[in-house]
Amino acid sequence: MKELSLQLGLTPESDCNYLPQQRDQLGIVMDQPWLNPNGYDLLISSGYRRSGSVIYKPMCKNCNACTPLRINCTEFTPSKSQKRQQNQLKKLQWEFKQQLDPNWFELYERYINVRHASGSMFPANKQQFFDFVSASWMNTAFLHLYQDNQLIAIAVTDVFPDSLSAVYSFFEPEHKLSLGTLCVLLQVEVCNQTQRQWLYPGYQIDQCREMNYKIRFMPHQKLINGEWISSLL
């Protein structure tokens, strides 16, 4: 893989979905030899992500708010609130599966209708969902969370030899528990159970409420000027 070139194509500038005052532009990996688990493993450790089968990296002209972040699962130390949330998991059940449960779409539809009715994923559509979360060349699994045998959350997760990557989560939109946080805590747990060091939860965007939660998981590293910099506990 080291001998391969990396050719990127730039998308046209568009309005940013996370910071309304900004314009975004993505660098898209054009070389097919990178589109496999080994290639993406190298690229995700260099700050890239995927959407469907497309591997990309923000390359905005006037903004660098999207910061790659990864959680060090082997040294993960939960905060007080995360400890309380871990205790909540004792009353729930979970399973890491290769396939989605048959009733997944009903949950996904409720989530989109309540949380993202004004977004591009509305109305909920099965093919659009799979186009977004799936890549034929990637090993992807589905973390299922249950309460009293009722499905309440799913976290789509890419699987690498030494890490996991959080692709997308959806859950009961009006549940009293913080199901999004519980999904991340369970992905950390899967990493620990399978002796994987890193969880890649996506880009940290400090100025965006929906995208700035990742720094609460400690310790973590941020990719700054091409170097992974560790946080301080």
C-alpha cells in the first residue's frame, strides 16, 4: 500500500451542514486500490472518513473546524456521568451482529421523523440508508441495544484489526436515557473485549453542538498537523 499514489478529487464548494456561516469542500479518494479494508485502515488513521463507498477528508479553504479524533479504549477512563451511564447498561442488553434485526427500519423511521425531519435523510428510505452506511468492500457490523427485549438503538460500526469506527447511530428519539452516549460506551467496550485500542467516532467540531461530544471521552487523541496529539486526563 505504501507504493500506491493517492489521487484526490475536490467537490464543489457548498454550504456547510454543521457551521452555517462556513462553506465546505471535500477531498475524495479517486484511486480504487485504496477502497478496501487495508487501504481505509491507513486512511482513517490519517484523518479520512467514509460515506457509503466514498472515502473523503474535509479540505475547506477558510475553515479547519473538523478535527479527526480517536478514543484510546485501552486507557479509557469514564467521567462521573459516564460511570452512571455505564451502570444503566446493566439493565439493558446488547449484541454486536453482522446483520440488522428485521425490525430495524421501524426504529430508524421513528428516529428520522423526530430528530431529522428537516434534514436530507427525511423521509426515511431503506436504500438511501444503505447507500450512506454501507460499502461493499468494508467489514461493517451493527451494535444492537435492547431494553426488555425491545430494540432501542443501533450503532453501525466499521471493523478494523486494531480499531473500530463509528459510522452512524440511531435510536428511540424520545427515550429518557442518553442512547447516543451509550452506543459510544458500548463501542469502547467492544474494543476492550476484542483487544482493539482505538475507536474513531468521527470529526470533532467544537462549535457544533451535535458534533462536539467526542472530547468527553478520555483519553483521546486529535490529529493536528499530521500528528496524533494525546489529550491530558
